Amino acid sequence: MEILIKATHRTVLIFLMLFLALFAKAQDYKTIQEAFASSYTLEKAEKYSAAVESLKKVYDESSYEMNVRLGWLSYMSGNFVESATYYNRSILLKPYSVEARLGFVYPAAALGNWEQVINRYNEILKIDAANYTANYRMGGIYYTRKDFAKAYKYFEKLVNMYPFDYDALHMYAWTNFQMGKLREAKVLFNKALMNRPGDASCLEGLSLIK
């Protein structure tokens, strides 16, 4: 009988501990959600440093959500190194995260670390080969560097996936133009004009083709 009573007490104690743990967790979530809500309000008011501080009060380095949010807010507040650190921590926590890598490129680009930007975009394309943003921006980077052959493959892929997308058509047209593929460029400029009639850049491109 004594053994039975002890076992019952032990069961009640375990149940009570579990209940308290769940209650504490619920309280933690409420506090965290309030901190996130505050950060959104402050961000809307363009008080980015204050938004960062609102989240730092409840910061947990093992939280992907906190790190990725602080990455963005730190970037907006101009703390690019800190922003990159938060985004890198997010990637370590969620190795397949595309959003954290897309976020990382903002502070990296602001710091002029273009090789890091390219590395992150390549990582994204290994995870998601059809990712629009990574393909478009990689094409843009190589176009700016006048490496038109490399830019071509990214814009070609996008136009194959999004045949009537203005941005893809527009940049693919200019890339073809730069490579001397004038007939192809003319067709592409005209298609882009169907999407965005009167577009100045496309009209300029057509005016340069004799």
C-alpha cells in the first residue's frame, strides 16, 4: 500500500512539473510574440534600432525566427556586419533556408562582399535551381561585370520559365544586344514592350538596332 501511495505521489509530481513547464512555455511564447509585434510597429515607424532592441530583450540564439528577423532589422538600421552575423546564424540553424540566404546578400552587398553574395546565390540555386530572384540577380551581377556569356545563361533560363515576364525579357534582350545577337534582341525588346508598352529602355534598345 505504501508503495502504491509513493507511486501515486510520483505520478502527480511528474504531471504537475509537466503542467508548469507547458504553462511557462506558453508564457514565453506570449512574451516573444509581443516583442515581435513591437518590432513590426517600430519598423513601420522606421525606428529600426528600437525594433532591434525590442527583440534583443527576448533574444534566443537558437531561434531561427529571431535571428532572421534581427538580420533584417540590423540591415535596415545600417549595422551590416551585425546583420550578416544574424543571417549566418539563421543559415546554420536551418541549412536549407533560402530566405536567410536571400537576406544575407543585402548586408553583404552593402559591405561590397560580392564574392560572398555570389556564393550565397549559388547555394540557393543548388537548393532551388529555378529560384527567380537568385537567377535574375546572378544575371545582373555578370551583366554589370560585362561577362555577358555568363549573364546570358541566367536570363535565358528565366525567359524559358517566365516567357512573358518583363524583367526577364528586358535583361535577356539587352544581353543578346551586348553579344551582337541583334535579331534576337529585337524580338525580345518587342515582346517586352507587349508587357510594358512604351518602356523607355526597350525603345532605346530598338533604336540602337539598325
